[in-house]
Amino acid sequence: MTRFRAFSYHFLISLVVFFAISYVVFFHWFPGFFFAIDGGWEGMRIIIGVDLILGPVLTLIVFKHGKPGLKFDLWVIALLQSTCLLAGLYIIYSERPIFFIYYDKHFYSSSADTFTDYGVPAPDPREFSDDLPAMVFSKLPGDPIEEADMRQILYQDSIPAWVHKPTYQPLFEHFDQVLADAAPESALRARDENDQLDKWLSENHGQFSDFAFIPIHSRYRDAYLGIRKSDRSFINIIEIPPPL
């Protein structure tokens, strides 16, 4: 076997592994628009570098038919590639969004690290949804005294309300409020420096009145999220900077 054939075999095996990983990342860990806004692409670059480049190239370099110790070299390459791949997968998994939180006219996409950064344990999203990320509505108590007490506690601990688990309720029970809070067209056009709105509406076959646009904040991007009013489905983000 020539080194180029060995490289080809290694690359094809790595390509199969890559497609399997991509399926999990695209459809389970970073579904839909979360891949673009929450680090899915940044994580996949690690996988591409390790799985499709590092391993096959090392095989191309060291492979020589009949070379003494060749099996050992290939085992070392396989071990190195597997170790780096598992490390990359762990990073991607740990940074996946586990909550999609609505609070005060804004959406927040949150990984476990989001809660850790504020010094609070990450809630179990399975308590709120079988599908991830769990979609919740952060709602302060209706009683003014209880609300004031909670705000004081959160202020003292420097914790925003949207990372406070006791405020969480199912998002779709409050979806009428979400739609009512949508940004007016004038607000988006005032911020739309690159004429993204008309392009987005054309691509999604609708008029502005067909959608509700809510600011969305995540690890890598701040934008607006378009929601189709007729079926209340999340469509995609639009690259217009929202208020922070």
C-alpha cells in the first residue's frame, strides 16, 4: 500500500466520523439558528482541524510500506487523533446552549458556563423541557413586595433575573407577551445600516407584519430573532445590532 492510499483510507474514515459528529452538533447540540450564534461553527473548526486534517496528514507523513514500527506509529496517530477529537467534542458539548430565556423584551441563549460566570449552579434544563435548549420565560413575582425582595437579593448578588431559576416558567405559556413586545419596524430600520431587513423578508417570503422581531443575545452574536406570527415558529436571526 502506498502512503497516498493510506492517507485516502484514513481521510475517508475520518470523513465518516466527521459527518456523524456534524449530525449531532447541527441537530441536537446547536439546532437551527443556535449553530450560527452560539459557537457551533467555532467548535466545528476544532473538529475539522483534528479529524480531517491532523490525523490523515500524520498518516501521510509517517506511512511507508514495510517500515519497521509502522503499526506502532499508526496506533500512536490513532490515539493522538482520538484524544484530540474527544477533547474537542467535550468543549463543544460543554458550550452548547441549554436554555433559551426570554426576559424583559430580550432573548438570552445560555450555556452551563453562563450560569457559572454569575456564580450560580446551572439548572437542569430537563426539568423544563425534553428538548434542548429548554425555552423558558423569566418572570418576576406579581406581588410588588415579593418582586422588590427578589430584586434586592439579585442586586446584592449581582445576578440578573434571567439566570435565576425560580423565575422560570414555560415560554409558550407567555408567547402572547413575547409577540406583544416585538420591536417596531421603525426601530429595526433605524439600526439597519446594511439594508438587511428587506433581504431577510424576501428570503423568508413575507412582509414585516408577518413576523415579530425580538433582540437576541448569545456568546458570539447579538442580533434580532424573527418569529413567524402565524405559527409562532422561530425562523432565523437577522444581522441588525439590537439594543444591549
